[in-house]
Amino acid sequence: MLTDGYTYENNPNVTLAREYWIIVADPNGARAMLPRPDGDPRVVAECVANGPLAPTLRNAQLCSQATSETLARVNALTPAEAVQVSTFLHEKLRFAATEGDAEKGIAPSVQPYPLTDDILDVCKAFPADRSGALRERCDDELKYEGASARPSIARVYSVEDARALAARLNELYGIPGR
């Protein structure tokens, strides 16, 4: 929920069923994005390849994870920059399961990170998974839906959970198979 004059701004160029990176307008006219795009692998790849959007990404200091020195700029995009970056990221969006590496202590995961509202919508939209691979995760998410507080417990996915969730998120967003 946005407060203090901050508003959500729809990106009309996003052709997916929903937006992952949202644009937030502040009362002074600057734009920020949630989740923040700085250091996102798609952004970094565009910068390294010196692609068409690289100059804009560099100017907005998005080519690497923000530091205390660059955070103000990352959170003060122009309206045009925010739409360009959001459009670029949504054109490249595809949820993918990573299998992790048990020997190195790396758990399976879904990239980009699944947002809580998206997980709730997956749980509601796909009943077979709700009672199958994602049962435990859905039980927890639905239990805390609408609560003002929830436990801050990191969830570790099994490979099966990660694969099921990534596939369903792609369906939810209307991302075609690639």
C-alpha cells in the first residue's frame, strides 16, 4: 500500500497479464520501481552488451546494485526512464526454477523472486498445485493473507516446488513458453 502522496503508475507498454516491476510516482514527480531494478541480471546483461538501453541504464545508475551513494538516483528516475526500464524488464521476464547446489548449501529457488501477492494468486488460480506441490507454501500464504503481520521466515523450496511455482507464475503473467 502506497502512502504520503506516492501513487502507482501503470506502464501502458507492458503486454503481460500483470506487472512485476511497478512504477511508483512520488509527490515531486520522480519515479521509483518496485522491486528495484538496479543490479537485476537482465539490466546488467544489457549494460555489459552495450545494448540500446545501456546509456539510459548507466545514467540512472542501474547497471549494478545500488550503493548509499547511488540509491537516491536509482529511486529518482524520470517518468520516461521508468517506463523504458519497466518495459525492457517485462519484455525479458520469465520465471525460472534454479536447482541449487546442496553441496554448497544453495537451496533451489525461483528467479526473479516471487512476490507474495503473486504466490497467493497462484494458490487461488491453480487448485491442483494448491493441494499438490505447493500445498505447504499455499497453506502458509493463505493463512496470513490479509494479516497485518506475518512471520519473517525464509522459505526454502524443494526442486519440485520451485519448478511448479515458476511454471505457474509464467502462466499467471501470460508469459509464453520460450
